[in-house]
Amino acid sequence: MAVTTTTVAESCAAAKRAARLLASASTEAKNAALEATARLLEERSAEILEANAADLADEHAADLTVALRDRLALTPARVEAMAAGVRVVAALEDPVGEELEHRTLASGLDLRKLRVPLGVVAVVYEARPNVTIDCAALTIKSGNAIVLKGSSYAERSNGALATIVREALAEAGLPADAVTLLAGGGRDELAELATQEGLVDLLIPRGGEGLKAAIKEVATVPVMYAAAGNCHVYVHAEADLEMARRIAVNAKVQRPGVCNSAETLLIDAAIAERFAPVVLADLAEAGVELVGDERLRPLAGTIDVGAATAEDWDAEYLELKLAVAVVDSVEAAIEHVNAHGTGHSEAIVTDSEVAADEFTAGVDAAAVYVNASTRFTDGFEYGMGAEIGNSTQKLHARGPIGMRELTTFKYVARGDGQVRG
């Protein structure tokens, strides 16, 4: 397996050396490593699934929630999807060296602004082994090295996947240490990783609020949080109600254990009596536990809807549970979303362009949808091939973290002897 037995500092130093080589690697070499990764994923699918089965059977995974077990589990289809995602990344234009600006200064200097890799990216993540491949593919193509720290309960799965990528890098003549997986360790190792100044250029934690808080306490390297998703669907007074039913159910049910699933449904008061009973029935039939405010519950009829607490409006359930509220207007919906949302993904269902424009302009989120499910906030769906996570920050990236979000820029000036007087 590719899990390191060296110290965190040694692993980061090795990654830094690899990053310098990868930064100047040709697009052809990087694509060769990605194609080899995709091929090995397919050829060794049985080996990957065996490692994953052992993780799922281990006592470390015994107390995981249904949602977390779903995140941890791999299937032949999910392995195939990983390989497909790697090939999509390989097919994308190489961001390194992209010319962002080009002009001649008054001094006569020829000035170009060029996209360059960040260097060493560290990612701390929980459960989902596919993150190992997504992160590796994006960093390889963008010319970065990566240090990965996954969950102890996915150690075998992550090890099998990281081993494949390292072999693919070597096959393509690139440094294997461009992808490094840290072994074991707890909070002390996390703190050490988060303080590798001069070696780690960006740390991306993707996980719950506990992980985020732990890193905030100690980090001295730049951090971009792939934050939680308390996402909303608002059904406006002028919505197509059949469309709204499909979107509301999909946003909650299609895969409830991920950050872009809906956690709250907002229903406009003008249509609540007509719409609430049918959509609540749809959701209940799909196995969703429902809680609602005092305006919603009398409309539920025979559907069991519990009383929502103040905490429910801020909860990221990551399971088949949904909070439902009745609001009086677009303005009220925007106010609710901005008060309780995490800035991840928000949706309005409406036939009114005025309402759609008001909602998209007023909601403070990385992704806003009109007449579509929140489930589309995803690097693969956005044509990025994959993602490292979804940033709800505003600097330096927002939304799905893809290749371009893993780059910075430098200015290159060429002259013919100019000096400044």
C-alpha cells in the first residue's frame, strides 16, 4: 500500500521536491500518468473492492451512520466512475502556462500574467475513498503534489487507490511522491500537517464542523475549507408544482449523505395548501423523516411531521431527514436562506423571471439554481472532471474546487535593458 511510514514533515518535504518537478512536467507526461491511473483502476477493480470490503467489515466502521457507510462503500460502478473521471480530467485543457493577460508597459517591458501551480496541496478528508482519486487526478494535471490524510476507517481503500496512482506516476516518468498518503495518526498528526509552513502551500479539509474547528485551532498554513452544506429548495408562488415535486424529492433523496443534498424545503404561503400535502406525501413515501414549522404542520394531513426546533434550521442532516417551512415571499425565503444556509447550494423553483432574478441576486451562496436540483453542484457535473470539494469561502476560490482553483499566477516580464530611474 502507498501509506507512508515517514514523519509528516518528511512526507511534506518529499512532496515539495516532487512538486518542483511536476510543475514543469509536460502535458503529455501528466496525461500519460492519468491514463495509466484510469487503466489500473479498471484492471485492479477486484483488488480495490476487496480492500474496501475489509474497511466496511472492520470494527472502525461498525458505528458509522448509514450516510457515512454509503460514502465509504465502493461498488464496481463507483470504481468505473472514478476511472471515467480521471479520463475526463486528462482530456481537459492543461491550465498550467495559460496566459491570463499580455500587454506592453510604458517602460517597454513585455508583461505576461501566467497560470502556475500552487505547489503542495494537503487534503484531509473523511470516509469517501473516491476523494483519493479525484484529488490525485486534479493535482497531477494542475502540476501540484498532494499529501492526503484520509480516515482510519478507509485506510485499506485509500491505500489501494494511492498505490495505483503512485505506480501510474512512475510509469509515466513522474515522481511517485507527487501523491503521498499519510498513515494513521490522530489530532497530533493533523496539527503537524496544518503547521508545515514552507512545505504545504494550501490545506483543504473536507469533512464535518468538528474537523473544521480542529484545523482552525492550529493551522498556520493557508486553509480553504470544503465546508458543510445546509442547502435549501424554495418553491415560489408561480412554480410549476409537478416540477417542484420532482426537484424537492431529488434534492433530498437521490443521495442524502452528500453536502449538496437539500436539508430544508421552503414553500411559498400562496401555494402551501395545494403543494404541501402532495410533496410531503412524496417525501414520506421515499422514507424521509419530516419536521416542520407551525404553519406547515397543519397542512400535513395524515403525514407525520414533527415539530422543528431552532437547531433544525441550521442542521446538515446528511440523512433522510428534511425541515420544511412556509414563507410569505421571495424576500422571506432569501432572508431564511441567508440566516441559516452555509453558502453552498440553493435553489428556487419558479416560472417568474423576476422572482428568479431576485433570488439569484439576493442569496449569498457559491451555487444558485433556478428550476433545478441542488445535487448538480459537483465538479464532474460542472465539466471539471472531478473536484477536491466545494468551497463556500470567497477567497481564493468558491464552489467546486477543480484544476484552476489549484493554481495561482506569476508575472513574467521581458525587457531589452530597461532600468528604472
